[in-house]
Amino acid sequence: MSKKKTAAIVLAAGLGTRMRSDLPKVMHPVAGHPMVNHLLDTLTRLALEKIVVVVGPDMADLEAAVAPHVTAVQYERQGTGDAVKAGMEALGAFNGNVLVVYADTPLISEQTLNAMLEARHAVAGKFSPTVVVLGFYPGDPGAYGRLVVDDEDGDVLAIVEADDATADELDIGLCNSGVMCFDGELLPALLARLHNDNAKGEYYLTDCVRLAREDGFNCQVVEGEEEELIGVNSRIELALVETIAQDRLREKAMKGGATLVDPSTVYFSHDSHIGSDVVIEPNVFFGPGVSVGRGVHIKAFSHIEGANIADHAIIGPFARLRPGTQLGTGARVGNFVEIKNAHVEDGAKVNHLSYIGDAQVGAGANIGAGTITCNYDGFLKSKTTIGAGAFIGSNSALVAPVSIGAGAIVGAGSTITRDVHEGAIVTTRAAQKSVTGAAERFRERKRSEKQLHNKG
């Protein structure tokens, strides 16, 4: 990246009416992360001096999401030029590069933005370009603005909005992405000269190219890829961007040494950390905040979020790990098991049909099928502690707060309401009673009752 100081103005004030949502458009998530935050993460890696996010009025949730970055309000929404004016008021006098980017374009890469900054300081003739425009060649130019470029020196002569373009200009394949980089010293003067005498009655930021050229400055174009420049204006485009983001995350996981048995059915979050030699079977979903160690096996149809999984654990199939879950090395969590805010230590097993919440399960403990920790009494949540090497029999209920000592055995079908000492065996089920011949007498009685019922 250029060493000259750089600031960014992020345009995020759009209502996104085609999204048909009460949520601001740029707050819609991609890979579990709002679109605007994807862009801010990328900008943060550029080590900018300042980032200003331009929002609309009454967007408190958006302002909170972009904090601690400065926000500026665009009250009238009179076009991109008007939005950048609002951003510049918050930025103040700035002698450096000013990147203008769009919060609904979450896939733009750090490399592309760096290329724009480098181009801003490449000397062409006598001057560095005052404006650098990010262009691309879309499969369907459609409503994109066209970049009119000098065939001899590659200077950008003008950006023509599709609504204002002639037939010849509409035949141009090189289109405007909207992303631009300016000389911050000259930008305020260019913005002050914008007018709204156009088809939309808006202040077009793109007119700055024409104004800069009228002042004798040159403008250059950097080309980006269509895929990274998709702007999200509808749920359909949101789904397209999600697909691209997921493909990138899957590729990253596989390049890092993970095996995805059926990659297209695995869904990652933006921050998923997947270790090497991990095997992920089909139909696994990762929510935010998941870290997976080496050699882990995640079986099909598992749902994992907010969990830390140590090396060589085995999960699923059909397991659900909720926020606050920690699995130790070699821990096993089997089918139809739900774990929440619990630490299952090294080598412990919770293999079947159980709920473990607000709990500590000691190393090597074995939790039988159908066991639940009763962690909530309707008012407060309490903790269950199960010691190392303990055995909890099937269909047991552990009523928190309660502690099961190391090496203790809880008999199947027990309801435990008091602490169990280390090494103890405890059962709470009723004593077994057997009456010889009673089964046949019971059946005969029920058959007679049914015959009487059928006779009416």
C-alpha cells in the first residue's frame, strides 16, 4: 500500500427498499457477519488513518454496529456526491488519499484497494492522477455507468451514468464499480461544484472525473473482478454473495488441510477457524465464534456455534453445540446431543440423546443416553459439576446446583438433587416389584373390558 496517509468514506445510508426489510440493507449478514462489517474488516487491514461511515437518519443499530468508527448522517439522500460531502464534513481537512467505498459491496478485496492506492501515486506525465476509478467488465453492463477511456494513454475521460448515456456509450464494456480514490486536498473543491442537472436529479460523485479533467488533472482506472464488486440490492443478490463467500471459506478450509466430504453442503461463518486433518461430513453448519483443532471429526447434520473444540474430538451426527461449549482433546459428543455453556474435558463422552448445559464434565467421564442437566428453575441458571471418570447412567436427571464426585456412579433412571461423593454409587429409582402371572391376568381383564365397550 502507498505510504501516503489514507482515509475511507463508507457509503451506507441507502434504505435498500428492494430488500423489503426493516433492517438497514448493509446490516444483512453474509457468512454470519453484517455486510458493512465485512468491508470494515478489509479496510482495517489497510491501516487507514480514519474511517467515516455515512449513514441515514434513524439508523442507531447501524451506528452501533460500525463503532468505534465515526459516522456522518446523510439526511436528504441526494446521491453519492451528497453522501461524500457528508463524509468529508466528518473527516475534515485531509491531506492524503480518500477512498470512497460502498457498504453493500462486502466482497471487495484488500489487494484491489491496495492497487487503487498504488495507482493514485503512479506518475503519469507530470502529475499523479487526482482520481482513480475502479472499473470492471460485467457479463451484463446493464444499468452500470460506463467508463470513457482515452485509447492512447488510458486516461479516464468521463463516467457516464447509464440513464444519461448515448447509444455509443452504452456499447462500452468497461463499467464503473462506484469505488473511487481521490486526492483529499482537491476533493472538497470538486464536491462543491457538483450539480444535479441529470436524469435522476442527484449529485453524482462520478462527475468529479469530468471536473478534475476540466482543471487539467488526469484520472486513471484500475480494473477489478466482477465477483468482488457485486453490490447487494435485493435478497437474490444477497444469496449470490453468500454463495461466493461460502465458496471462498470452503476453499480456505480445504487449503488449510481440512477434508470436506461434500463441500457445497458445509456452511461456515466469517470467523470459523478449522485446523488441519479435520474431517467434516455433509450438512454441517458453523455459526460465529467456532474454533476447531487438529484431527477433529465432525459428522453429518451437526450445528455448531460459539464453541471451542480441541484436537481429535468427535462430534455428531446430529449434534448441536451452542455458545460457550468447550470440548477437550478426544472428547466425544454423539447423535442428538445438545451442549450449551459447558466444558466437556479430555476424553469425556456424551454419546446419545442428552442435554448438557451450564456444566463441567470431568476428563474421562461417561454420560449415558437420555441424561439431562436440569440447569434452569424458571428464575436462575445453576451449574452441574461431574468429576473425572464418573459414570452417569441412562435417563438420569441432574438437578443443579449439584456435584457428582470423581469416579462416582449414578444408576440409570435416577434424579439427583444432592451432591454425590467421590467414588460413591447412587440410585434414586423405586425398588423393582414383580408379581408372577399378573401380565396374563391384566390382558384378560382388558380384553373383557373391550368386549363390553364394543357391545355398547
